[in-house]
Amino acid sequence: MFLNANFTPPIPSLTRGGDRGVIAESGTFVTVSTSTGTSKRAREIERRFSTSGGAICENMEGAAVAHVCTMYGIPMLEIRGISNIVEDRDKSKWDIKKAAENCQKIMLALVKEGRI
């Protein structure tokens, strides 16, 4: 299970090999206007953004918040629990509960370490 968040520096206890069962990665999100529901579309987006450094996940909801925060110089952190990889839509493979639990682990670690 991956949890993607834009934060630097990484939290050692939550990165690869951490002791909480969460793999946290930091990176760019691709903003899309609709969720990707096919492997073909996922490959198209991956090719399109690979020349600009790539992205670690797609996102619809956070772009407006990030834009306004950037306009006003307000720090912004978006944490996303990833419940499924982009492929042909198969909701039986989604793990929304685990994704939410991973978000909670990240938030608790950030608070405990005094980062937020």
C-alpha cells in the first residue's frame, strides 16, 4: 500500500522500510479533470508527463487548493492515501479502508514530529 504526500524532508519512519507498514513517497501529482478508469488512459498520461519528471499519482481535488495557496504564499500539504492503481476499473481491488488508515498514520507522524 502506498501513501503519496508532498512533503520534504521525508519522514524516516514512514519511508521504504519504515516500521509502520506504510510506504510514503513525495512527488508531483498529475491534475486530471476526471478519474482515469483504463490502463490505456493511464499509459497515455504516464507518457505525457514522463518528460517533465513524471508524477506519482493523479489528483482532481487538490489542484484548486494548491493554486490558491501558491497565489497567496500559503504553505500547502496534500496527503493522499492510494486505494488502487490506475488500471481497467475493478473496484474489488480497491482498499479504501487501508488508504484512509495510511493517511491517519502520516498525519499522526507529522504531528508527533512537530511538522504540522
